[in-house]
Amino acid sequence: MDINLIGVPLYYGCDKKGVQEGPRVLRENGIAEILRTEENKVYDLGDIYIDNSIEKEAFCAGVNAKYINEIVSINNNLAHKVYSALSAGGFPLVIGGDHALAAGSISGVAKYFKDDLAVIWVDAHGDMNTFETSPSGNVHGMPLSALFGVGDKSLTDIYFKGVKVKKENVFIIGARDLDSGEVDLINELDLKVWTMDRIKEVGIGSVCVELYKCLENRGIKNIHLSFDIDSIDPLLMKGTGTPVPNGINMDEAKTILNRIFETRLVKSMDFVEFNPMLDKSGLTTKMCIELMETLKTLI
């Protein structure tokens, strides 16, 4: 497999500096070398260009979405790079940066695979707010709803107009901090969500079995995995900007990765919200690299 490493040093979506350093720190800790095996070649395609040197006004667009113009531009560029990587037979591994980047990565995947696509969203949050429902205006809390066509056209029409993934093909694992607007949307659209309460009730193995059945019933052949490190308990992952207590542990995170990749359907992936500036002890860096070690035999 040709793994195409794509960095996105983006902090505009969370409006908390430090997360833009994630791609650099992962590279400095050998992510390319870790993923390289006899079966896998790793091509580092560099970073999507983002000018982080100039201070900008967060709400200059006049809507409840910080830095929305910059985020849309960045995501259009990312979408095309991901689409190009898939077109060349590669596996795009997008490293962030904050989760707003998923609006672009998944738009690129959706253009390539069209309707035959599922998105598995591993995250403490739903990331399904809109301009109207977001309490903060932080766009990293909006990409998933935009991908299934809910929200402002500036986000729903990234790279190409219209829905990127069918709502029935979206699966959320690990949620435990949902805003009221997100809960309303989950209920209205009957979205498939395995909360932490559900994971604790039945175990991560049973959740994966339920996920398999959903994928099988829908005849899915292609999966994009979007993995936010804040899905993991902040006692282990301190270096992330929006930590939520009572998350999954590292064994559960590895089980999720193993079981999803066992399907042989995963064609692309995001790895997001690592903020080295908050990683005072270096433990989060170590844990992220440990997860990359797990991936090397799976992709």
C-alpha cells in the first residue's frame, strides 16, 4: 500500500493555538518511518499551506463561524489533494490540526467513491453543530453535519455541491459531550451513535460487532475513518484542546482500530486534535506514536 501522509497545520477550527504543531511533532517523532513496512511505502506529501503567521479577526465574515473563509479555502485545497491521492491508488492519512479539516478530507474521498462511502467518526463530540446551534462558533464542531448536508452552504458545498455521505452511512463512536442542537439532530435523523454509556454497558467488542452488521446491511465497500484523540480519556491524552472525562482507554482505542481495519474497507483516515503545546509531559506524543505503531500493520 502507498500511504500518502498529508499534514494540515490548522487551528482555526478550534481557535486554540498549538494544535497546528501536531503534524510537525508527529513527523519529528518518526511517523513516516513507523508506518513504513515491507508492504507499505510512505510518501510524505507535505502540509496544506496555511498562513498561521498573521493574526486574523475570528468573526470577520459576520456569521457564527470563526475564520470560516480561511477554513473553506483550506478544506477545498485538502479535498483536492485527498482526491488526487486516491486517484493515484494511495491511502490518504491526514494528520492535523483540528477536526474542521474533515470537511475537506471527506469531501475529497466522497468525490472519489461517490455514494459507496461510510464515515466512522471516533470522537468525544458529535461535531454536528451549525452556525445557528453552535455555542462557540468553532468550526471544528460543525464538519460532520455539513458532510451529510446540514448547515450553511459554505461548508456543505466544499469541493462540490451537495451531500458527501448519506446520513445512514455515518457511525459515531465514543460520544459523551453533545450539545442540545446535536442531540436534536441525532434524534431527527435517527443517526447511529454509540455513546460512552453504551460502550461501558456492552463493551467495545460488542459495539464493533453492531457496527459490522450495520456496514454489512448497507453493503458498504469503502470507509473513511476520522479519529479524534479526544475520544481517549484525558487522563491519558492531556494534549488535546477539548478534553472530556470518562473516555475510552488505549486498549479500547486499539481494538477500535484493529476491528475497523479488519474489514479491509478503510480507504482513508484522519488523525486529529493533537496539541503538542498542551502535552507538558510528552505522554500524549507517546500515545499518538503508539497508535501509529498499531496502524502500521493494519493499513
